[in-house]
Amino acid sequence: MSHQKYAPAAPYTISEREWPNNRITGSPQWCAVDLRDGNQALPNPMTPSQKHRYFELLTEIGFKQIEIGFPSASNDDFTFCREVIENDRIPQDVTISVLTQAREHLIARTFEALKGVKKAVIHLYIATSDLHMEYVFGKDKKETKETALNAVKQIRETAQQQMPEADIGLQFSPEEFTDSNLDFVVDLCEAVVDTWKPEENEKVVLNLPATVERRPPNEYADMIEEFIRRYDRTDQSIISVHAHNDMGTAVAASELTLMAGAERVEGTLLGHGERSGNVDLLTLALNLQYMGVDTGLDFTNVMDVADELVELTGMPIHPRAPYVGELVFTAFAGSHQDAVNKGIQRRDELTEKFGGWKLPYIHIAPQDLGRSFDKFVRINSQSGKGGIAHVLHTDYGLRIPRSLLADLSRHVQQYADQAAREVESKEVWDVLNDVYVRLEDPIKLLNYWPRPNKDDPAQIEGEVHVEYKGETYQLQGTGTGPIAAFVKALRHLPLPEFSLAEYEEDAIGRSAEAEAICYVAMEDQDKNSEFGIGVGPNIDQAAVRAIVSSLNRLFEDRLRG
């Protein structure tokens, strides 16, 4: 792609930029345009029943302003508008809006759709960029202004004459604001407000859209700040933004415009819309919540919302989509997994240290979204010790010794390389058992009975039954404890020299019926060692099984010879 091919956005300078020093401390007004801008861009637009459910979902989340369609341009939108009004499906605290172009017959049709409504906003738009005015519509600035003002007059007069009992508000959008001459847009918006003549406490919504994202987010914020600085009707207006995502920065652009003074945001859940879509209100709202802003929107069960959106729209969610993607609370890389695992184990300490919830590589608590740490760490060939430790602890309650973990991770990575895919935690568990639980070859433990000595209870007499190279042995050993007695008994077998190098014990589960687990490393006379694992109803049985497993791994080749 040639870097000299594309026409640059017109240079834009701001007199004194202040917005970079501002912080977002309060929530904007939210307007969901899923049923209009979002729906019109779906490969398969929603059915009437789906639109009704989507409308209900938006109200359940907490949206108070919802644009429900373009009734003068679509029979489906007209019918939907009539249904929600006639069937009294609009909550008292929710205001619907409908879109229309600045054309006389379309405005008349819009009022037909709104007949009987108690409260609504008519969203009037007209293109103000040179590209659209001159080359799409063949108009100049004077003609465009005249068309817009005539439309405003028609809306005001029709509302007063035909619907005097209804509360009809105005929203005006200079389409392609970010590609328009700012002086012209300021002049036009002031003329629109003057023509509308807002009543006391009434405000006109001025929606200043990045209809096509042609500028970086900071320039959008510059234009919003400068518009507000030049505009003389701020007490009669609400400054709104509507960002599209053509360059992939709609969320950032919206946040920066809020810093620059915007008071209202239009967008869609999951960013549905033309081309690359609208700003994703779900992501934007959750970003603000993370910053400590009470948005008034409820995403505590965000995955239920996401699943329903997929069902209603037929549009899948990318696995890396912020907050709702399958993989966004997942770590594959070994270094990330290790940090996450350590952070989870020290969560309370970190909260106290940093004055709030903070974990390595996890910017928000999954529980706040109705998600959890289940499957947070997933295993593939890139995974390391931390990830393996995490899944075994989360799914099986195991705390693997660090020295064993290094060896286990090598075996799991080999398995993942051969599988050439993600490895489930059950497969990690199976690798653990296949490698370290060796109770039958070449030494097979049949049973073990540790009994206190009749004359000296401090001494344990161990009776061991094993098979070794096809023969059955009944061995006796005495020691200061059950494990020492077992080792003494095994020394009666024709085995190479061995000794205990490492020993750790734990429990699987926390109930009275929890099983014991033991991790043992035996070493030979050359200091070579291998781990073995044993599980049993008590720690004595778990320990002796671990010892046998360790010896079978340590002497595997030599004992078979």
C-alpha cells in the first residue's frame, strides 16, 4: 500500500489544548443505536421478535436513550416503532429516538411513526463535509444550511400542531463532522438551536460524529474541545459523540472526546455497525467502570449478555474481544502463567499493597463480570511451570513442589508439541499420572502394613508384599516411622543403592474424606534422582506408593535388565 496514495485529513490546529490534562470522573449519557445503526449493518437484520427482545435487553442493562430505527426509510422500522408505542413497551424512564434525513416527506412519515408517543427525540442529520455536500448531494454550504433549518422548522411546527401533548426533542448531527470545516459546523449548529428555540430546561442534542474514522483519536478530541470553545449555545445543548471504528480506535477516540468535554456517547454493544462498526459501548462502559466511574449500566453477568447478543444478531464474538472474548482472561505463555499464579496466591496481600484489586496481567477481576478464573490459564507448548501449577491447583487441588514442577513442565510441553494444540487440564493430570505414578513395573506394590512394636511403640514394624521380576516377596523392616520401616524392608530386594532425596506431603480436597498425596524423589549412589507420586487413603499409604513410583522411574532400565 503506497503511503502517498491517500488524501490526508485537512490540517487542524487547536488554539490552547486542555483536554490531555483532564480525567473522566463522571458518566456520559448513553444512547444505544443497536436497533438502527447496528441492525442496518447486520448481514441478516433482526426479525421483529428479535428487535423487541434486543430493546428489552438494552433497558435491562440500564440504557435510558435508545435509537430504535429509521422509520421513514424502512417499513420494518416503521412497524417496530408503532408496535413499541401502541403496546406500551417503552419504560417511563426510557426515551426513544428515531432517525430522519432533512427531507420534508421523510419528516412527515417520521411523525406518522411516532403518533401516540409520550416522549421521543427526532434525530435529524445532514452531511456537512465538502466530500458529501458537493460530490454526493451537489450542494454548497448555503444550500445545506437552508435545508437543515427548514427541516428543523418543520419538526418543531409539526410537533406543536400534531402532537402538542408529546414531549418531542431534537437531536442534530452534522454528518462527517471530523471531515468538515469547523467554522461552518459551529455556525450551522448555532443556527439549528436558534431555529428550534429550546424551552426552559430543554436542550438540543448536538451529535458530532466521526462518521468515517479518518483522523487519529487525539484530533477528534481537539475538534470537540475547539467546537465547545467556539460554540455559544452550550447552556442549551448536549454535546454528543458517535465514533466509528474504521481505524480501530473508536473506544480510544470516545474516551478522549469525553476528556475534551463531550457529555453523551452513541454506540452499540460489541460495536456492531457499518464497515468496522461503531464504538463498542460494552467495552467503553467497562473501561470507565475500571476507572472508578459509575456508568449506570449493569454488566455483572456480561457473558449472558454476550451470548444473547450472538443469538440475536448472528454475529460471532472474536475470542480476543475485550471483556467478553473466550481468551481474554487466559494466559498461555509460561512467564505470564507463573506471574498470574503467584498473584492469585497473594491476592489479599497485593490488594493491601496497592490500595485495591491488582494482579499481574489481569486488569479487571473476572468475578465482576460474572466470569471466573476457571480456564484462566490454559496449556499449550508455550506454557510453563506457573500455568501447569495453576490448572492442577485450580482443578485438582494439588500444590506441586517447585522441583517437581520443572520436570513435569518438560513432559507436558512434549505432550503439547505432539498434540499440536491446546491441552486440557485433564490431559495435564493424565501426564502427571502416566509419568510419576508407577506402581507396577518393575516393582509392584501389593500391600503394606505398618504396626507398632509390642515392646516399643516408638518403633514401627513394616510388612511389605511386592512382586519383583515375576516373583512375590514378603519383606519385613523396622524403623522409627512407617516410611523408614518400609524403606528398610525394600532394601531386602536386590536393588541398587538408593536414598531419600526429597519428600513432601499434602491432601487432595479439604473434607474429612480427603485423600493424601505424597511427592518423593529417590536418588542413587551417583546422586541421580527421579520423582514419584503416590495417592492413598492416608499419608502412610500415599508415601510408600510414591517411593515405589520413584524407584521404578529411577531404576527403570537397570531393573528390567
